[in-house]
Amino acid sequence: MNQLIAGQELTAENFKINRQLLIAYADASGDQNPIHQDEAFAKSVGLPDVIAHGMLTMALAGKYLSAIAGSEKVISFSAKFIKPVVVPADTDVNLTISGKVVEIVEGQAKIELTAIYNEIKVLGMAKGVIRL
Amino acid sequence: MLNPDLVGRTFTSADSVSVTQESITKFANVIGEPNTLVAPPTFAISITLDQSQKLLQESGLDWTRVVHGDQRFEISRPIVAGEVFICSSTIESARNVAGNEIVSVRSDLHSGAQLVVSTWSTLVVRA
């Protein structure tokens, strides 16, 4: 890993989200809420279509964070779910995660994360702390 | 509406949860994480979600109307396969804003006496 510097912009990574991934995440996480799998149900509760689990978006941001120094180095991670990621049938939705090193203090780097889909910011105040 | 007497109380699961290599690998594969020697940073949710869901349902909230507001993890060390956790959850606050109930739940995962991961979830129960 290259040395991180405060203020550094990290290379963005694209993640593909589709219905298959939502089913796989539901299975892996145990979150079987039908709004993430069943289009008719999602629409019946006023959603435009099936939406991704907020925690899936956060898990993908966590994978991005892990790639910086290793998943065993992540000691703090938080985010607000400000907008849903809508996932229509037979469609790959692109989620772009990028990061910026905010500060490095006492061997820990604070990383600010941005998650964008369809030009919409879906995570708010997303940040992680990694041990260097 | 959540019973205000429940705020501040801690509920500890009677059953412990064993983390299998299969569960870590499955979670890692979904997000494209190549390292399966330790659990990914948000893996703990697969243990704590079930607990907070049960707790809120027993508290009388309608889980089908729950929207996730925010989430935080504090990880003292990574979770590895073979560990056995006891999960305890505390409703830290509950307030009503424009008919929506906003509930904050903290869940702690202990391995023996060691606190390994704490999670904080803000859940919004839509009116």
C-alpha cells in the first residue's frame, strides 16, 4: 500500500448492483425484507420499485474501505442512508464509491466516502477509520 | 408506539451465535471482498439485525414499516470463523417526529468477556 496523505483523493471504484445481488445479499445478511426482492410488494408500500438494502450499499462502501489497507484494519465505519438505490428488473445499476483522506492522526486515517448512483448521493456522512 | 419504559433497557439473547467460515465467505463473495480470513467490516449486522428485529417486534413495532436511517460500527478487532458471540441490544432512545417513530438501538457482540463489535442503528418506523 502506498503512503496515505491527508487531503488525498482515492481512486473511485464501480460496483454493479442487480436483483441477483440483492437476493445474494439477503441470503448472506439474513435481511429478507420483501422491499428488496419483490417488485409488487415494494410498489404496494409506495416505493418506485425494488430498492437495494441500505446495508448492501454500506457493505460495498466497506469493501472499498477494506481495499485501502485490508479489512482487518477497519476500526470504525458509519453512514446515513439518505436516498434509496432503485434496482429495476433485468438491469445492472452502477454504484460509484470514492474516498478522500480527511486526516491522519496517531496511526489512524479517517476516510470520507461518497456513494453515487444515477448522479444521486445515497450515503450521507459516510466515514471510516482505518488503522495504518 | 414504542413503550417508553423499554428505553434504556438491555436485552441479551439467550442463544449464542456461532460464526462459520461459510457465513463469512458468503458475505465476502457478495461484495467482492477477496479476503475471507476475517469478516468484512459490516458483517456484524448479519448477527445484530436479527436481534434488534426481534426486540422491536416484541416491543410492538411493525417491522414491515421500518426504514434504516443510519448505521455505525465500532470494531475492536475483526470477527473470525469459529467465534461464538452473545448479542445484547439496548434501545438507547425513541422519539416521535411527525408521526414517525425514530428508534436508536445499540447492539454489542461479546466473545467471552471481550467486547468485539458495537453497532448503532437508527430505525425509522413510518407512520
